[in-house]
Amino acid sequence: MNKQPLFILTLCFILGILFQDQFLLNKVSVCFSIGGCSVILIILFFHSYILGKIKPFLLGLLFFGLGIIFHFFNTFSPDPRFVLNKKEPVVFEISQKLNSTEKFRKYEGIAESGNKRFTTIVYVPRSIDELDFKHYYRAEAYMGKVKTPPYDFQFDYARYLKRKNIEYQCHLSKEIESAEKLHLSFADKLRQQRLEILQKMGHSVMSEQTQAFLKGIILADRTEIDEEILQDFNRSGLIHFLAISGTHIIVIFGMFYFVLIRLIPLRFRKYAIILSLGFIWLFAAFIGYGNSVLRSCIMLSVYFIYVLLQRKSDVLHSLALSAFIILIFDTQQIFDIGFQLSCVAVLGIFWLNQPLLRLFPKRNHYLKKLLFNTISISIAAQLATLPLVLYYFHQFSFISFIANIVIVPFSELIIVFSFLMTVFVAFQINFSVADISYDFVIRILLKGIHEFAGIDALYIENISMNILEILSVWGIIYFLRFLILKCNFKNCMRLSMGVMLFLLVRTGSDIFESQRDELVVLNFYKSRILGVKNGNKVCFWISDITDQKKMIRYFINPYCSSRRLDYFEIKTLPSEVQKVVFQGRIYDLK
């Protein structure tokens, strides 16, 4: 507590959030929590020998209670009296553009029907022109609540939306009326400017793939990126390259700072830092304050505030402060995958980067220092986030380590080039040589990533991970630092014990699942799926009209990863039963 008080208190705050989310304390219990926190706060103002000894525990308990209280008031509770008809006219405005589907464009928006005002997901047919932020819209809409899936292995989209205070979704008809807003808020002006730049990119001479890449890497718009390209980034372990994160913010800050220090006299150098921080916050507002962007901006701001105050900076302190600020305003962010990966990556870099650098040759040149730092940071972040990646996405490719070592060193140049191209597009500067050059570079980049993703021998999917396994892997990573710093018998035994614990937990989990028999029936679009699990064998019966690729992706793969199955069999049921085996072994299940 004496060395990292804010980090420990932030962990207590997070534990309070998780406790409230799991047990859902009612108003009476939360009132008792408020009273208890008030008593602790009053006690902390007194001074005595005993209070001095237990003060750290009281502070931890206080922040634990605050986590419960803040999450209670930040949890969406639908009004049971709030009922919408299945079909009725709605007036709405959009607040965010979401990933599109084959038939619809998706938006998050604020809708009003009668006297009811609510946040909703809006599905707009692709035949209708793209919506913007400077109009109100009116249309007939088919309303519906998002249903919770019947099985635990399916993604709970309803719960995901409720964390964003969304209960309904609207499918619009093909006729939409619009009316221009009389007054645009500052946020709407920024969103509209961003949308207009995205539309300008769509009219450039660059290929569609390059346009989509540019939109994602600078303006955080991945809604139109081709499904195959996203799959390539996922399989190669480079999806973080598309997400606006700490690397992007640091590079953009460095660009502004590089220009300002050449325009501002030396004695006013600190103002270059302040102006550069102002620019990155404006950039963060422009692209919509994503979790990783917000965390990176706060961490960078805290770091340079320490520099301006001539104080020693601390990574954990900056991380804890940024996470605490984000969670104070929205406790639901702790359940966001991007937030978790972002924070764990920083922890991994803090814990493993310096020890890993010791394994590299002597850094006696700037290029060596840059290359070795980039590689060590990439490996440290990947190792730390690996348990979460396996837990959420159930897939891993050993080629990701190589792909990151090859691609990441060039990431800063690509980000700078992409930012300049965005500026050219925004100000309509016609520079055909730059367009052709950028298109050529990105095509080579995407082709290289596709080659990495195509190495199937190193790609594993349907990997199962539970919470205990995640904790045990993080224990291995914790002990790995000591072994790298000092390779002796004691540290080898610590790491070995961590590996043994992981193997015991994993073996026990596999045995538990293999003893479980199950029958599942699911409506998949217009067809039905029947699955029968017997021990470690599973067979699925489907109709011959079922889209098998989608079924494997959205139903079978999640089921197999959840139930720890390596093989599955698929049989079709037309008039005459025909066996169709896609993967694995055939089992005669009756």
C-alpha cells in the first residue's frame, strides 16, 4: 500500500463493481453500504496508533464499498411499465455508427415514440442512403426486445446491450423522412465532420480495401472493413493494429510535438507539451472517446504532468488513475473486452518488458534500441493478454509472435503515413503520388498479413479457458519475470509449480466436461439444429437448407469451445438421411 496505493485502491474499487454485478444488492443493502462508507470516511479523519495500523484496510474497504455503490447507480434497470408496440412510428437521431450486416446498416441512436424516449439499435436497409448526425429521422419501425439466448455458450447480446442501457432494437421500413436539426451540439458537429471525412475517403482513388484500412487505423471506423481482412488480422494476432490504442496516441502526440518544438522558442518548450496534449484530446473527442483511446490519453497526460512538475513518473500510478477515472463515470466499462485487454497489456509491459530486454544483445545503436524495445514490448503485451484472448475468442496462432515482430516495427511509419493521408483527404488536397504510394504500401501490408494468417498448421481454434485457468496462467507469467531476471533453482521451482497448478486445473476441467451428456435444440434462422453430446463426442443434425458456414461459426464452434470438444460431426436430414462430415471423426450416436 505504501508503494502503490492508488493501484491497490483501484483494484478494490473494481472488486466492488464485480461483487455488485454478481450478487445484485438491492436498495436497502446499498443504503447500508453508503452508511458504512460514510462511517469509514469519518473514522479516517481521526488519528491514533490502532487506526494507523488498520488504515490501509479501511481504505480498501471504503473503495470496495464505493465500487458497489457506483455500479448500483450505473446498472440499467428497465421500467416494467415501459412497453412498446411491435410496429409504430418513431422519431430518432443517431449517436454512433455500428458494424453493418449483409442487409442492414446498424446505428446506435436515441428514439422517441409517443411520450417514450429510449436508446436503441436501429437497423436501416442498405437500399436507403447512409444516415448522418445533422438530421432527425421518422419512420415506421418494427420494435422488439433483444432476447437472452437459451444456452450459456452463446454470446449474450441482450446483456451486452443492457450494459449500454439499451433494451430495444428497431428495424425500419424502406421509407424514412428527415428534418435538419436547428442546433447541432459540439459532439454532433465532431461526429458529422468525422462522417464527412469518412465519406470523402470513400471517393478517393485508393482501393476499397485501402480506404477501409485507413478509416479503421486513424478514424476508428471498422464498420466497412471486409470480413476476410478482419479474419486475417484476427488469425495473425494483429487485430490490435487496427484498434486506436496507446501506440497510435503516442505517435500522434509525437508528430504534434515534433512540429511545435520547431515553431516555439526553447524557453517555451513546456507549452509545446501542453499544446500537444490538447491536440490528442481533441483527436480523441473527434474519433469518439474509445476506451483504449481514453485510457491512453489519460495515461499520457498524467505522465507529462509529472514531467512538467519535475516529478518521477510511475506506470502503475498512471494506469490506475486512468482506469479509476473511466470507471467512476461508467462502471460498465470494466466488462468491455477492449478495456480489459488494454489495461492488461500495460501491466504486461510494466512487468516483463525490462526483463525481456536483458535477453537481447547490447543496444549500442539507436536502431537496435528501437527494434529491440518494439519486439520486447510486443512480446510482453502478447503474453499478458494471451489468457484473455483465449477466454473470449477461443483461438490462437503461434504465427502471431512472428507476425508482430515483423509488422509492429513498421507500425509507427504506417500510422504517420495514414495520419497524413487523412489530413490530405480532410482538406481535399489532391496528391495523386501520395494516394498511389499509400495504396501500394497498404496492399503489400494486407497481402503479408494474409500470408501469415494462411498458415493453418500454426492456428488453433476452439480453445477452452475458464477463470481459474486464466488466473493460473497469469501466475505463470508472474513467476516468469523472476526466472528471467535470475535463473536459479528457486525461481525454476516457482515457475514449475505454476505450470503444475495450471495443468491440474485444466485436466480437472476437461474431466468434468467429459462426464457431461447434453441435448441441445436451437432455432438457427429458419431451420432447427439438434445436437447430442455423449461424453467427449458430439453430433449435430441439421436440415439441408442450413447455411453451414454460419452455423459452424456462430453455433458449433462456440459450443465445442465451451464444452472442451476437439471433434464434431454434422449430419443432414433430408428425405433420406445423408451423412456429411465436415471435420473430425464419425460417431454412431443413437
